[in-house]
Amino acid sequence: MKKAVTAFLFLLLLYGHAAFAQSEIKGTVRDEKGPLQGVSVILKHTTRGVTTDVLGNFSIRANSRDTLVFTYTGFAPQEVVVGDQSYYSVTLSGNARALEDVVVVGYGTRRKQFLTGSVSTVNAEVFQSRPITNAFAALQGEVPGTYIQRYSGQPGSEDFNLNVRGASSINGAASPLVLIDGIEGNLNLLNPSDIESISVLKDAQASIYGARGAGGVFLVTTKRGKSGSTKITYNNNFAITKMSGMMESPTTYQFAIMENEANIHNGAAPMYTPELLQKILNNDPNPIPHPIYGGWMLFFTSTDWIKELLENGKQQRHAISVSGSSPNSSYYLSGSYSDQRGVVKYANDNNKLYNLRMNYDYNLTKGIRLESKLSFDHQHRSDIAGVGNWVIGEAIFGMPNHPVYTKDGKFFAQGGWSNAVAFAKEAPTSSYNTRNINANFKLIADIVSGLKLNVQAGTNYTAKNSTDMGKPVPLYQWDGTLAYYSIANPGQSWLEEQNGTVNYQNYNSYLQYNKKFAGRHDIDFMVGGSYEKNELKNTTAGRYNIVSDNVWDLNLGVGDMYSKGGANHWAIGSYFSRLGYVLDDKYMLEANLRFDGSSRFQLSDKRWGMFPGVSVGWRLSKESFMQDISWINELKLRGSYGKVGNQDGIGLYDFIQQINLGGVYPFGAGRQDPAATLQGMVAYNRTWETVVNKNVGVDATLLRNKITFSFDYFNKINNDMLINVTYPSMLGATPPSSNAGELKTWGFETSLGWKDNVGDFQYSARVILSDAENKLVNLGGANTYTLGMNNTREGYPINSYFAYVFDGIIRTQKELDDYKKLEGVPSGIGIGDARFKDLNGDGKISLYSDKAGTDGDVTYVGNTAPRYSYGINLGAKYKGFDFGVFFQGVGKRTLFRVGEYSMPWSDWWRQPPAFYYGKTWNEDRPNAEYPRLSFGDIRWWNYQPSTMQKINAAYVRLKNLQLGYSLPANLIRKVALTNARIYVSGQDLWEKHHVLGGWDTESADWGGNYPFQRYYSFGIDITF
């Protein structure tokens, strides 16, 4: 018996060895046009593999239970179980992902190959593995035709500006409509990890949203549960932030030299003698009484106020999700937490964001499904009470020769200056809270084959509350005596609380019918209606003289109390429809129609507006005459025409005579009664602005889907734009604007992508480029202008600059004598001052011309609109490693500095930016590039808006850099993981531009914004 068992086990071992023994597996891989070289053939769950040769042949050792995975760029992956065969012929089908992805459009979806409009899409990968808490930060440079600019680096208050295809009106409509799962929402609060995709509608596709679509439409789709077992994902990111883009202030020595030069050129003696300058060079800590200003001290040390106030910040973010499905339902649950710590030392200028989401779909019956989406977002932002981010401006304006502390450790100030460090240390903390609850329910019923009924109801309820206060912060002179108080005076501390709610509701219902007849006629029809309304309420209450600096409450005040409030409401009712037709999968037609009625209008013939849209497409690659061109896989031509509306320039109640209450009116001796005045004239005849969109485009994939290409040219015209019309002065009231203006915007956008692999090495590249220009064709004849920025002028772009043409610096007496022959030249002009061209040749330098209809000596020199926005995305993968680099930038933009740093010595107490040091004309610098410094009036001549002051604000920025490693599958399976990836990532790491002085090219034009930051991060992505 024992021998029999032994023999049986021996035979079983032999069988098992034979069953799992590896043998050589050979084969050929091809597509419909021939053999494929470079296809990766990998044993599933391993890193072992080979690639096909020039004839598509491969050879690999495997056992009968192994699975071969065939992957090739541009083709759908394919898996083959080895079994008992030794030779396989594998045919890969073109991965239609580039052209057959389902794209979300208005009230439906489209296969990309049948899309006739201009729609750009981004997927979830854009938001992954990056140190971001706001989706806008990831979208910069990713979407053709879309420009995103930030104006601040403050956590939770970055102030992103979103624009699609340039200007649509001078009355708003700059930002697109953002719909999250079909309901208007706030992309600033949305958890980026919850985003599945974003579609951007830019031409006639936006017509389906009528009066809300003038600025384009962002359709955000959140993630849903997918078929299969439960999946748990967790990702985190920890980042250190380093500030960048701050104005560089001069040192005390640079400041002293520039002050001396300004005094000398103003005919005064220099204050800083050689002895005093030497004290500065020696960093002498002992101040002396100020030689000019009594009660002041003159210091010889240098204070870097930015360094004293700011430090590196920190950021962390955690996100977790659970998703899966059962036979009748699917679910996606997620939560995230982010904590951004600001860069102000000693102060709490932080931002925390909490997100919860549940997306649950349930099949009520075989043909009825209920989709439920519930989310809660809570943002808590803190700041320096009574000051806010002005603390940054205070640091920038801080005098370099003022110390932070007095000799006995108190906060120093003199001459009216404040102390940024005192603000940060002594001011209490203000708070700003935003809570958003979103409920979104959609019922989908299959009525008959091809016919569906969609009924959706959604609401966004947003509650905001803030608490700000101001307490006295004492500042001291050098000897320790009190100088004055900042923020508030003693007995005048204050507290203000604000509360507001916004309740937005959207109800829509529509029928969809889709059917293909005779195998060649594909019909898609949709018709429906919607109603949306928005209600806003706010209240403000405040009180003075709070008795405690530690406990802040309105009941603890003994001074005056005030309160105010307000509310408004708007609503839009709509009907909409769409008809789509595809013939033989190559000829496409789509027509949209939207009929909107707005509460902003009273008269029935003005209240309703119709917004049609039509687009056509032709897939040339499906034609018989194209079949022999093997390097073209897909080629499609598109064209569209559509109208969208804009009501942003119209008040909510302009059709009602409104009355202002306030002030008093005397009635008789010693009597005063409350006064009321009419608020302008009632506007009955105004109506929508209508923007006409025209677009032509081409889409292509080439070289076996390795190359993707898209190009669009667009033109949009707002030919009934609301503008102010001049009436005779005898009217005696402010007239309403009229639909009499015209704005034209045009441009292009293109993208070019490449994906390929060499064995296990996969690589990709994508470049996008966009441009938009505009012109105010008709502004009612308003052709006036001012020096510098002009928001509107007929015949020119919005936000245009007009300036003198700089003609160099006067460097010789002859040049001075010749130039003084012109009229309009200041009498005090001298060598070292600026010279401007007499453009109209009338013998004088003047802003305006004496001849009607002609300009003076200023000319158009540019505008603020960005030109040639671009993004460059490079990626590579090798086995478990992945690498990505993303550059983003603008090719052309004009910027002029405004405010106190638009010139050196805008006031005698305002130090110049450091970049002027050593670059202005002086006797020892006769070839300097900037005019001489002066405290005299000539400085306003030298540094008035001219081409010398014009800044080229084009830039290129290393937006993101990341390197990751995914742990081998056979290793992580042991701990029940399906994916584990670690990575390092950086955001906004480097930039190249021509903006001098340390400023970032996206900084506010006055230069005092909260600093932008560089992010250096580490993270983990795990899937169970």
C-alpha cells in the first residue's frame, strides 16, 4: 500500500511539472493593414516580455496557464491565454479611444467620431499625482482655447479667472457656465479626485444652453461605481511650498544712493553724506536723529521685510474612495481633506477643505434607473483680522532702513509707516466659512426601444459666514515711547459678522430617442424643458468698542452697532431640442434650438430669446477614395454656426423703477426728513445680447493612431451688445444702456499629439496652442481715450493701452536744445530725461490733437488679453516607472505697472523697486537705459505711460514635473493590493519671462498680491 501511494504521488508530481513546464510560444501580430513592429508581448502580472520584429513576429517562453498581454500605441490591448497551442496569430484592432470615446455634451453624450462641434475634453489623469487642492490649478494649459489666470497665491483665495475663446462682451460673460453633473456648481470647492471628465463646449455646441452659454460651457462629470468587485482607493500628498514672484526691494545702501540722486537731480543737496553711507556699509546698529525730519531716527541697517514676515508653507491632502456595484446598483463614496498652511509667519492664514460625496445608482425596475448624487463641501479659511492679505503689501512697502523692533523689543514705526510683523503677531484671526450642500437626482426611464425619459432635479445650497475684527496694535518710536496705533485706535476696536445664503435650483426633463435604420441612418432626437432659479440673502452686523481683545462677540461691545442686509432673485425658464443625423457613419448633421425666458425682462417680446445652432461633419477617411492612404486612420472636417445669449449687463430689476433711500431733506426751519431719490431710468426695451459663433475645424489620427491632430478657427460676434448711449444733458437722469454695440472676437486653437513605444518603453508628447483677438467694432462712436489703460475704445480691443513712444534719453546739450523747440515739453527738462516722439508732426508733444478726428502723440501699444496660450506635455513609462513634465505659458501679453511702483519715487517716501538701482541715468552712467531719478515734477514726465514702461508679460512655466514608481503586481497582491504607486511631484517649479523686479508675470498689475508658491511634494496612490 505504501509503495502504491508513493508511486501515485510521483506520477502526480510528473503531471504537475508537465502541466506547468514552460515552452516556447511563437506568433505574429498584425492589424487590418499588415504586420505590426514593436508590439509589447508581456506575461500578465509580470514584467517579463518581448517585442515584435519588423515582420510582426514574436517568441516568448510561457506555460499553459499564462496569459499574454499584447499592447501597442493606438490599438486596443488584447489578452490571450496560452493553453496548449504553440503558435498564435493575433490581430489588433485600432484603439478607437482617440475618436470613439464617449463625450459628454449638453443633455446627452456623443461618440467622438460623430462629434461635429468644437468640444475639448480632459480626463481624471489631469488631476492625479499633483499637489493641488483646486481643479483650476490643474487645468491651466490643458484645454485648447481655454485660458486660466490666477491673481493670488493665498490658500483658498487664489482668484482664478477662467476664459474660453476670448471676450464675448464688455458686460461680463467672460467666465463659462460650469455644470457639475448637469447642475450649476462651484469648481473651486469640488474634490479634484472626484472628477471623471470635463467637456468644454465652445461653439454651436454651447447653443443648447442659450442665455447661459455666452462664455462657453464646462460640463463636469463626477465618478460613478463601475461593474466588478468593491474597489478602495487612497491617495495622499504632502508638500512644502516656497514663495516666489515677490517684488525685490532695495537694500538701505541702494535706497540711500537712489535718494541722493533724486535729491541732486531736483536741485537739492544729498542727505546721505559719505560718512553716513559708510555707516550703512558698516551695518552700524546705532541710529542718529534724522537730519531733516524732527522726531525721526535715521538707521543704517537693512531690513528685508519679506524675509521677516514670510516663510515656507506646508500642504497636505488625503482622499479616499470606495466604489463597486451589485446586479441592480452601483456606488461611489468618497471623502477628502486638504490643509494648506500659508506663508505668513506668526499668523494663521490657512485654508482647510473637507469634501464628502455619495454617487449611487439604483435600478428601480428593469427599465427605470435612479441616479443620486449627494455632496457636502466645507471650506474654512483664516486670515489676519482687520488687515487680510494687505499684510503682504505692507511688507513690500516697508522701508528698508526701518527696523522691526525698537531697542527694547517693541514694534517700531515712525512717520506714518506701519509694521507688517506687528500685524502678523498681534492681530487676531478672522475666519471665512463656506458650506455647500448639493443634491442631484435623475430618473431615467426606458419607455420603448431607443426612447428614454430623463427627469432631473438638483439644488445647490451655499451658506457663507465670516467674522472679522480690528484691535489696536501699538507701535513705538526708537526710544520706546508710543508712536501711534495701527488697525484701530484705543476704544475703537470693532467686530463685523456677515452671513449669506445662496439657494440655486434646477429642474429639467427631456426625452431622448436614438435609432439606427437600415444599417446606415442614425437618428438622435432630444426635446425637453428646464426651470432654474437662484435666491440670495445676506446680512451684516457690526459693533464698535469691543471690551475684550480675547473674546469677540457683538454683545461684548459698548459702542455703536450697525446692521444691513439684502436679497435678490432671478429665474430662467427654457425649452430646448436637438436633432442629430449620421448617414453611413460618415456624413453628420446636428441642430440645436434653445428658447429662454428671463425674469430680468418685463415685456413678453423682450423676455424670451431664441438661440439656434447647427453643425455638420464629414469623415473623409471613410470614403472609398481614401482607403488606399494607409497612413491616414481618421480624418474629419467640421463646421458650425450658432447663437448664445448674454444677460450679464442687465440688472435683476431694471424694468422696475427703483428708489434709493438715504440722506435727509430739509422741510422748513430745523426740520429734516428722510430722503429718497430715483435710481436711474427704467429700461423696458433692452433685451439679450446675442453672440454669434462660427467655427470650422479638422480632426485627424495618423500613422496607425500614433499621431492625433485637431485644428479650429473661430469667429464670434456680439452685434447687439449693451453700451451707454449719450443723450442731451437736459435729460436730467442716467439713461439705461442700449443694444447698440458690436464686439468681434476671432482666433484659432490646435493640438498635436504623439504616442508610441519601443519595447517596454512608452512615450508620448502633446502640444496645444490657442489664440484669440477682439475688436470693439461699434461703441456708439465713443472714441475718447486716456493715457494708459482704456477699458473700452471703439476700433480697439478691450482693455487697451495707449502710450507715448519712447525716443530714448536726452544725452547731450544739442539733443536737449533741439527737443525743447517742441511745444508741450516741460520747462525743467534736462539731460538724462526722457524724450517722446511727436507722432502727428504738429510740433508739440500732446495727449490729444488739435485736429478733430485725429489722435495726439499717443498710440495703441497692446492690451491685457493673453495671446498664443500654449501647453507642452511630455510623458514616458518604462516597466514600473513613469515620468511626466508639463510646460504652460503665454506667447504675448502687454502689461503696465500701476500704482506706487509704476515708477521710481512715486512719492518721496516710497522707495523704488530694486531693479532701478544702477540702471537710471546719472553723470557716471550716461548710457543708462532709464531716465534720471528726481523728486521734482519731471519724474511724472519721465515715467508716464510710454513704450519704455511697456512690459512683455509673455512667459513659459514648468507647471508640473513628476516621477513615479508602481510596485510590481506580484508583490502587492500579497497584501491584497491591485495598485500601489509612490511619486514625487513639483508644481510651478520654474518660469522664464521678461517682467523685471522679481514680480511674477501673473501677479496683479500693482504688484502687491499674496505670493505665488512653488510646490515640492511626495505622495502615495493605493488601490485595494
